[in-house]
Amino acid sequence: MSLALGLAGVAQASDAAGQSVTRALFGVAHLIAESARNVKVNKAASLRLARRVNEFVTAITTELEQRQDEEPSDEWLHALANFQDILTDVYAHIQKQANRSYLSQILHQEKDADALDTLLSRAQGAYDALMVGARMRIHELLDAVNESWETSNAMDELLTHREAINPTRPAPDPLCVPALPHRPHNFFGRDQEVDTVVTTLVRPEAGSYVAILGGPGMGKTSLALNVLHTPALVDHFGDARYFIACDAADGQSTLVQLISAAFGMCTSSSAALKKRLTVLSRGRPALLVLDNFESAWETPELRQDAEQLLQVLAEVPLLSIITTLRGTERPLGLSWTRPFLPPLQPLRDDAAMMTFATISDVDESDAHMTDLIAVTENVPLALVLMANLAQYESPAGLLARWNQVHTAMLRRGGGRDRLSSLDVSITLSVQSHRVSSSPDAANVLSLLSLVPNGVMETDLAAWSSELDTHRAVSTLVQTALGYRTSEQRVRVLAPIRSFMLSRHPPSDSLARGVYDYYFNLAELVFKAGVDTSGYEAVSSISPELENVQSVIRHALNHSSNLRPAVRAAVCMSRLYNDTGMGGPSLMTEALAVSRREGMDDQTAALLHQWALMSCNTSMPGDPETLFTESRALHERLGNVEGVIDLTLHLSWYVPPGAALATCQEMRDLAEARGDRWRVARCDQALCRVYERLGDRHRAREYLDSSVEIIRAEYPKEYRQLGWGIFRQGDIASDCGDIAVAVEKMRESIPILRRSGYLLGLATAEFMLGDTLLRQGYVSQAVPHLESALRSCRTGGLSRREITCLLGLTSAHLLMGDHDQAERVLQSAEEVVRGSGNSWSIDVCNVSMGRARVKLSMGDIDEARAHLMGARAAGRMHDSGVPFEDLRGADASVLLWLGHVEKAAGNLDSAATWLIAAAVANASVDIGATVVRALCALLTIVDDDFSALLMETVFAPLTFFYTRRV
């Protein structure tokens, strides 16, 4: 419909009421306001022009009402026609601007801004001419009009009489009543809140008052609109449901105009509004939603007027009110209906997943979907905007972009308002008057953004004595930028943290107290003379883990003093190696910084931790190369302790003879320095070397010496104590002393669990389960194997996880559960595939497991093929595995090839493989496996040889207590 036609329609509809020009002017003003709301670029200027037009129209129509009995002069009519023409131009320009594409609006931004200024000047000039011609001033007329409305009972009597003769409720003029916004789509997870609000509002005896509170982007407007469209409220209120967006309200008069327009009237008097509403709502309930009410209430100079207006509205019978406000504070002026609706919280995980999947259509099995939702922390606006982006960008790509631009990417279309841009929504809260009036609130918010898990308020105060943290926290909680957890920590949601750290990060001097606090906490990992994470350190850091990592990461990128941050990263890397707490990413970031800044000591320490990670987790890297580079740096720096530690690690990668010489040399060096801790470590290393040499007696001597030193001098170093006791059981098992082996392993497990050393705990649990399994105690073995698997998954110990899964595969095969064995073996194969590393020994072992499953199902050819593949994989280089272990894996392949050929009936081939297996295992001194190979050989050779072989095997068979062979 054209504007001219619209004006004619308004005028014609208004003639019956005697107010044709008045209604026409207000109709145009409303159309201009609606068009201004749709402008994307130059929106503020368009809304400002619309507000001025509304003020002009209000003043002019008031004059018309005052002079309705007078004959207007020709000059005044000409000035009025000129004013109407200018309004037509204003509407045409804003409507044309709103209908253009966002790109077009950007291109014409400067030109449109000039045009808006020109139109405002023209409207002001026409208005001035009209007012001068009428010899009146706007404020005098408004006061006179308001006074006449407030003091006169004539209108009440007239409306009452009309109500009596026509009880049908008068409908507001459709051109002056804004249409209700649509019900939001994809609205999940707020059923309880909707039910609470609806139940509160559906009360026949009186109006109800509900405040929907919450932080930025929490879905307050969406909840209000959903409530507004619920069938129960549609039945209860009918068409008497009104939605007022208060964003443009900059004072009481403007807010009154906004509300009055919704009810088909035009006034800036709250008393007049009350009279009108009282008549309109007589006998029937009405519902008014004041959205974003803080715009009219936030600042002190507006607050009293806004609350007085609420008091006026509360006096209207049967009028119910919903307000949506940022924060957790309810305005005065209304007796809010109980029970109060609590401030909105992020969505539950299931609702967040449903929202994201419905909008984005991303498959829920996508590996990055959970991570993508996690960065939004289920904040509805962030979630919806991220899901919109996921319609045409991959989750992996969005995650990468989030790490670069953070909340700035979360916007839709032009992203110029609080409903389409997360940054705009958060900015409105951060720059609100309540925050700006608390001098330290923004600084405290930036500090809280460094700590994902929040912090106790007492700790926050200790970071900086210059900040009024108590008042600042109160303000942040009041505005819902922060909140208190059930543990009374003050915390900030992830999207707000990301916004603050990218837009308003704390200065280096402001963050200094935070850095010192968390770096000192990380330093607890190290203790003089001890190279493991102590029990006290693990207990202290565990609840602050995410905070420590976040602060270190921020300092690595922003601090002017990088050494403490790098040192803290070394501590956390070792904590990860010791306990599985945290992750490897800090190590790589810190290593880049330490190399760039020439911090050789810290570089050496980080390389050491990297090498340990690559041995036990899916972290890529060649352990031998990393250990070697680290030792070279320690040698250059003259760090004897570092040289000893790295030399012991490198003893794994040299022949046993050379390893024996270097370990003995390091022990002598530690002894000469009086370093008893490293003497004990050297004894453990010498134990390993003598095992490789086949001298278990000397191996046990050195191991017993190590355990004795730790018990006597370091009794609370539970990691090394538990590991030493486990190794005593491990060697006892190799020596055939199964009872002692089981006893020692059982003793070690609670000590290792107390230490938090997940690798040691997983290893001990697995070896105990494996020992019981080999003795035939399958039901007792499985719980230990499953416990070991849980520890591996908790600590990200991929290589040990594969071993545990293969052990469980064997257990299920022995129990005859082929389906479960198949499922567990598939899990092991997935770990190998997902590791991204070429772990030849693990590929070898998994292929052996697959062959055993195929053999149990009678598929001889497939079993043989998998074993040949296992043998090929086992002969490839594996930098993280000693030569003897690779030889042992190859010997196991030979044993199972013998079993396969025996099952196929190829007895000669079977005998050949079994003899080869016995010889190969003997070469690496795996006595129990030698016995199993010979026992299998017994069943396929002729009687004479069988009897001779039995005599040979009987003694070691008894020695190893082997019940199942």
C-alpha cells in the first residue's frame, strides 16, 4: 500500500471520530517508526529522526485538539500541508533505505546519513513554522493537554456511557497498534520457565507481574514471546496482548508514547495513559510485555520515572505485565507476583544439542560438534548464531575461526542489534550505566575472564588490594555478567569471557597478581630433589586446573615477563605426564616461546616432558631425538641433575652393555653429589638393564635397593614407592614366583592410586589382571583389566589403552564370548587409527589380536594373513620401544603361527613355527612364553620325542605355575 493511500485510509477511518488529521499524522509517524526499525546501517540516525517526528506530531495534534472549535487560517493550513509533505518524504527515504540490501546500505552509508540530517532539518523547520504560525510552544501545550486529561471527568463519563450501550471492547486502530512479533522457532529447554510464567499470569481475580531476568544472550525476549503466544494466554487475554520494545525509550515521555501507541492512542502523559487503559481493559484482562525495560530504567535519572510509570500501570485493573531486563535486579514500582522467576541460566546439554542440531543440520556424530557447542556454554543466543554459521561452514572450520576471532564471528545478517550479534548484546551489558558507575567492575570482569572455573571472592581480593572487588562483584552479579556458583565461586560464562579477553583484556600490571597466584600454584609440582608431582601438589592443583592452564596461556601471549609463564607451563606439562591431568597443548605453546626468547633451561625441560608424552600418549614426536636434544642443552648449561635424568631415559635406546656403563656412571655421579633421590632412580634404571641382560638376580638387587632408599628417605613420594613395589612384583612374575608377584602388585595399586600416577596405576592393574589371566583366573582378571582401561582413558594413555583392550579381548575369548571380544578388539583398532602415529608394535599386537579372534571362529586363512601382517609391522622401526620388546612381539607372532598351522592340520609347519617361537623367546629371555611354545609342540610330535620333551618342559612348567597354556 502506498503512503498516500495509507494516509487517505487513516484520515477516512478517523473522520468518524472527528480526528482525521490527528490520526493521519500519527499513522504516518507510526509507519516511519516501523521502517526505521528495519534499517541496518544508519539505524541510530533513522530512529532519532523517527522519534523527533513523533514528538512533532504529538505537539501538533495537541494543538489541533485545543483549537478544534476554531477555524484555522489559510497560512496555518498551508504550513500543516507542508509538514505532511515532509513526513511523506521522510517515510519514502527511510522505507527505500530499509528495503535495500545490507551491502547496498553500506555503500550508501555516508550519502544516506547526509540525507537523514537534511530531512531532520526540513522537518524541524516545517514544525517551527507551523508552531510559530499558531503562536504556541510545544511544552506549554503538552502541559495543558495533560492537565485537561488528568482533571476532567468528561472523558470518563463519555467512555463509561459508550461501554454501557456497547459492551464490545473497542479495538485499537490497526495502523497505530504494532503487530505482535512472531513466536520464536527452535525454542527448546525452557518448558519449566514457560509453565511458571503462564501459571502466574492466568489469574482471573487480578493482574500479575513477572520479571524475566538474565544475562546477555540468555533468551529473555524469546521466552517472553513464547509465553505471549502460548494457547493458554491466547485464550485468557485474546487480542489484548501487547509487546513493546523499549530499546528506543530515552525517557518517561518516550516510553509512555511507545506504550500508548500500542493501545491506539497518542499521549506522553502517564495519567492519560492510565485513564485510557482503565477504560479499555474494563471487564477483560490484558497483558503488556515491556521488552528490554532496562533501556528506560538503567540510569538513575530515568529510574524513578520508569518505576513511577510501573506504579501507574499497576493501578489499571486486570492488566498483567511482563518485563524483560538484563541482570538480576527487579525494578520497584510493581508488587512482583510470587514465586519469582529465577534469572535465566544456560540451556541444559540436551536442549542445547537439540537446538544446534535442528538449526544447523550437523550430524550429531560429528566429532567437533560437542566442542563447538562447548564454546558457547549453552548460552542461547551464542548457540543459535553458531548453529546458523554451521549451516554452511564445517564444525572444524568454525572451531578454528573461533580461536582467532572469538565472539565477533557470532552474528547474523548485518549483526547490528542485540538479537543478531553476540558482541552487541554483551556490549550493552558491559557498557551499561550500572557497570560504568562501579569504577572497578570492568577491571574485575576482565580478571574473572582469565579463570574459567571462577574464583573465591577472598582470592579475588588478594590479587589486587587497589580494587574494590566486593562492590565490583556485586555489580557484576546484579547485571548477570557474573554469578556465584554453589561453591560460592564468582564465575563468568564462556562467551562473556571470550568477549572480554578479545575486546577488553586486563593490562599486564592488572593481571600481575593473578599470574603470581597461579604460577606459584603450578610450582607446587616441583620439589627440591624430587622429579615427580607430589600428592600435595596434585590435591592443590586439581580443583584449579582449568584456571591455571587459562592463566598460563594468556600470559604466554600477553605478559611482558614470559619466563614465569614458561616455567609454569613446564610444571603443568609434568603434571600431565604424571597424572594425565590437563593436556599437551600448553607444552607446545610454551616451547615456541622459550625457543624464541632463548630460554635454554626451560626449553630443555619442555623437550624432556614432550619426549615422555610421545612415549605414552598419542602426542607425536621421536622420544630418543627429544631426550637427546634435552640432554645436550643440560650439558651446555652445566645442569648435572638434568644430565643424569636424561641419560637414564636414553639408556632404553642403546644396547644393554652400553646402557649398563652409562647408568653405573650416573649412579656414581649421584652418589658423589649426595643425591640419594637420583641414586634410587639410577638403581631402577640398572634393574631394567640387568633384565635386558637376562640377569634377574642382579636386577632384583638393584630394585630392592631403590625401594629401600625411597621407603627410608622419601616415604611420602608415593609415585616412586608404588612403582618400585609394582616392579618387584613384575620381576617376581618373570622369575616364576607368582604368589609374590600377585602380592606385590596388589600392594602397589592403592599407593599408585593415591599418588595420582595414572600410567603407573594402569600398568600395575593391567599386569595383575594379565598375571591372573595367564593362571586361568579369568573372572578375577577382568575387573583389573577394566580398571586399567579406565585409568588409561582418563589420562589419555593411548598406547597402554591398546594393551588393556587386547588383554580384555583375550579374556572374552577365554570366556567364549566372541561377540564381546570382537567389540573390544574394534575399540583397540580405532585407537590405533585415531592416534595419527605409526606405532609398529601396537599395529603388530592388534593384528595378533585380530588373528586370535579369527582363529577362534575357525577362519584359518584370515588368521594366518593377519599374523603375517603382524610380523611385518613388528619388524618396522618404532622409536618409542626398546629392541627387546620388538623381538618379544615377533616371538609371540611365531607362537600363534604355530597354533594356526596346528588348527589347519599342517603339523610339520606348526612344529617349525613353535620351535622358532621357543628359540626367539629364549633369545630375549621370556621364559614363560618359551614353556608355552614347547607345551604346544608336545601335542604334535611323535610319542618318543614327546616324552623327551615332557621331561624338559616339566620343571619350568611347574616353576611358572602355568595352569593354562
